[in-house]
Amino acid sequence: MNAEYSSQAPDRVLVVGPSWVGDMVMAQALFKQLTISRPGVEIDVLAPPWSDPLLVRMPEVRNALTKPIGHGELALGRRWKLGRQLASRGYDQSIVLPNSFKSALVPWLAGIPRRTGWRGEHRYGLLNDLRKLDPQRLPLMVQRFVALAQDDGEPLPRLIPGPELQVDTEAAQAVGNKFGLAPQGRVLALCPGAEFGGAKRWPDSYFATLARRYIDLGWQVVLFGSPKDQEVTTRIADACASAHCLDLAGKTSLGEAVDLLSLCSAVVSNDSGLMHIAAALNRPTLVIYGATSPDFTPPLSKRAAIERSEIECAPCFERDCPLQHHRCMRDTLPEQVADKLARLIIATDQDVDNQ
């Protein structure tokens, strides 16, 4: 334990948040651990503007502070100005989640006394509570986040609190009505996109096969994604050729997508930010892994299941298949996914009945 810094002391904390949707969802585990270990702590999060709809659904966060700097931008002048603005807020500690040099500048410029983070891009001096990461001890990203709520070397809590996004039920239902979600009956959400790259995507023809199967069972199918995913979701919707398949990719805000996912009966997703949102909403979520691994960023929910490739070259963690065959995803057939999804839905229904 670092004698200079005690985890009992700081009660006003600035967290510099990550730049990806899934990482921001997982960061809620850190916020929850801070509130557990430091009752009365006040947590502000400095993050990109797109993250506001997530942070307002995390009751542990007092303020979401917009970072007026684009991802990857140095923008020294704006960082200096922001640091000076934050200096008056009286933070006791800053926890910097990204590993970049740039992300550590603002807390240093703000003069925050304790500046905590993992070793990264030449951050000596900018961070004065600098930790050396042991990937064997902390294999999961969520563990690495939560460890920063502890003193250096202190063991992780036995149970790591999972993300739990809070949704206003009436507001969510209004969003569902706006976009045409079935007011009765079951809804299957499909999330066929992945910002990381094509290697993480289950084939759109497989998504279409699964969608048709559930439409035949009387379900409504809703396709989620960003504007970048519209080409894929359009192909899936066209293959379904059904009024019961609703393509919402690029048509919702992030906040609306969160509310809509909260209304869905089950979710099938690639390893993506939407997957982490669905898991944090406690929706039955089946995640298909190929090029990436659940050993680093699994869905953090008891109502989640995983279908992972076991071929020799997986996971490769490449954006596109370096061998050009994409077998890690193509060999995971729709029948396998449908069977596992059916078991997940049955188990969830039984769990709900027993509550």
C-alpha cells in the first residue's frame, strides 16, 4: 500500500473516462466500487459528449463533464483552459482510465493532488500514483478499472460490482412507441455491427437466418447499430422481407437505443458497445466471439451467454481476418446460436418465475 495515499481520504474524485461505449459501461463498476469503499464520495466523470446518455443512467455519477476535445487530439490550449476551470472544484483525486499521455494532462493541469492510473505513454510526473499493471493478476478490463479504486497492491474485492444502467420505465415505453416496438409480445434485438472492424462481425446472412426463425415464432425482430452499420442491417432486413423486422440502425440516439434495448426480451450481439449496454440492462444477452475474447471484455451479467470460436487462429484481435477466411465467425452456425439462445431464454424465464 502507498503510505502517502490512503483510499479513506479522497471524497471528491474526477474520473477521466474512456473513449469507447463498451469501456464506458464497464467503468460503472469502478464508480460503484468507489461508492462502496468510500461512502459519501462525489464522482464526476470527464468524458466525450456522446457518453452523457450512459452517465446520466449511472446513479453513482454526480456530474458528467463534457471534454471539448476530439479523440486523439492534443489541443494543448483547450486542455490547459479545461484544467484551469477544473482546478476550482477541489478534487482530492483523479483516476485516469485511458492509457494515453493526453488523457493525463488535464488532471495535472488542474493541480489535483492525487492522480492515479496505469503506466502508459510517458506519464511519469503527470500521474503521481502510477501503477504497474500485472496482466496475469488482472486479466479482465473491468478488474483493471476497479483496481484503481483501491490502494496500490490492495487485493480486489471478492465480488466486483457489475454495471447496472438505470432506465425510466415510462420514458422507455414512450421511446418504444415512437419507434414502433410491439407493445405486447416478445422482441429480439440483433446488434450485427462492431466498431472495431469486420473480423468481429458474425455474417449478416446468419443474422438474417436467426431473425427469420424468431419472426416465424411470432417475435418482433429489431436491428440496432450506428449509421456505419446501415449497409449490414439493410441486407438483414431485406433478407427477412417482413414487417416484423424493424431496422433502427442509425435512426436512434444512444439514449434512445439504451431505452429500446431495455424493452427487448433477448439480445444477440457481436462483441460491441451495444452488447455491454444490453448486459448492463440485465437483458438475456448472447454474445458471439471470434476475433476477440471474452477473457478480456465479457458481458458482465448473470443473464449473458457466450458462443466462442475454438479454431486454432482465434482470437487474433485483428480488425480484418489476416487469413481471409473469417472461419472464427463463419463456422459458428445459426443453428448453434439459435439453440443456445433458446436455452438462455428458458433459463431467464425460469429465473423470473422463481423471483
